[in-house]
Amino acid sequence: MNKIQIGDFIKLTGSTLKTINYYHKIGLLAEPERSAGGYRLYGPEELNRMRSIKHLKSLGLDLKQIKEITGDLKNPRTSREVLESLRSESLNEMKILEERLAKIDALLQEDDLQPDEDKTASPSFQMITEILGADQTESYAQTCPEIYDQHRKLYGILDDFQWDERHQDGFRTLADYFKTHPEQYQLALESGARWQEISHLEEDDPKIEAFARESAVLVNNMPPVKELYRANPRMKPPLDNLYQDMVAGVLTPAQIRYQKLFKKFLQSQDE
């Protein structure tokens, strides 16, 4: 009789008693026949089953997926479906690794390697550029290079802390709107270019107030954008003050004053 007891089966397969018992419990290994003395006996069928389990585990499948491939009656998915699902998951993991490598390479190209500096795009910024597409993103970067870099840093500050988890929804709405309204996007770019021009003015320069008024009128003519600003709740103290301290290292005093005036004028149009 070409059968072996469980001790030899464990040694031969390089497994453990706990693992074999668990495989039996979940139905991954069928209960083998027993000897007259009640000992479990394992033969070629069980060994081939263990070979299959090992090979499938080496591909990255978990035990549930292995059961589906090797014949789990409760989950009658085909082997092809499971492997296609695994392939999709593996491709996603590869994409994540490639993005991680790109960020590491970007850091390695810097003379001063400071992990707290935002040298790579934040998740929110990546989402926005993906929605806008390559052409609109390139126009954004070329028309307003300083603003492009500032927004990248500001979105990084928003992403790195739990200020308000709804900010990404607002960014997505804004990007979707400009993606489908290129003429409005062009107006926004032109406004961004002007914002870039006023960034280095003195804080009390009257041009800042004039531009803030014009911006409020522009946004008022873009209903989805206006609604987004209206629905976006202001952070409560001390979070708002703390956030303003954080962005003060990114925005100039003129830009900070512009933002306060813009919000004021936009709110006054609703009254």
C-alpha cells in the first residue's frame, strides 16, 4: 500500500501539523482514508493536491482563491476568472510600485533630501491632473507655472493631514467641470495667470482688491464652481488658523489677502 501517515506527509511536504489540520478544516484537503488503527493515510492524490496548493500560493493566490481554482463547490468560479482577477490585482500592485519608484527617483535627484518637503504630487493633485488630461494639465503648467507649483504644495498639505476628508470630492467636482467646459477652463487659466502676476505686489496694493472683485464675478458666472465654494465649509478655529499658518509658507501675503477678499466678495453676492 503506497500510503504514508501524517508525520511522514508533513515532512515530505515541508508543512506543519497545524497547517494540514487547517486545510482539512476548510476543505482545501479532503479527509483521507484511515488505517485500521484510525491513523490518517496519505497517498499520491493528497501529494498532488499539496503540489497544486504550493504552486498556486507561489503565484500570490490566497487560500480562498485556491479553493475556487481547485474545486470549491460553494464558489464555482472558473480557474480563468480567478487568474484574471489575480492578474488585474498584480498590475495594480505594479502601478503602485512604479509610482513609488518614481517618487524615490525624484527625491534622489534633489540635492537636499528632506522627506517632509513636497517634491512629488499629492493624491489630490494626481487625481485632478488625470481628470483634466495631458493637454489641459500642460496648459495649466505652462500658463501659470508658479500657481501650478503652489497648488501642488497646497494639495499636499491638505492630503497629509485630516483637515476635512471632503476636500477631494470638491477637487474632483471642479476638475470634472473644467474637463467638460474647456472655455470656462481657459477663463480660469487666464485668471490664474493674473493671480500669479499680483502675487508679488505689496499687501495693500489696490490691484489686489480689484482682482478679487473680478474673480468673484467670474465664479458667480460658473454655477457649479460657485456652488462648490458655497458648500465648502470653512474650517473652525483653531484648525483654520493652523491651516493658514501652514499655507503661509506657500502663498505670498498678497495672495493670502486676495483669498480673504475673494471669499468676502463672493459671499456678499449671495446676500
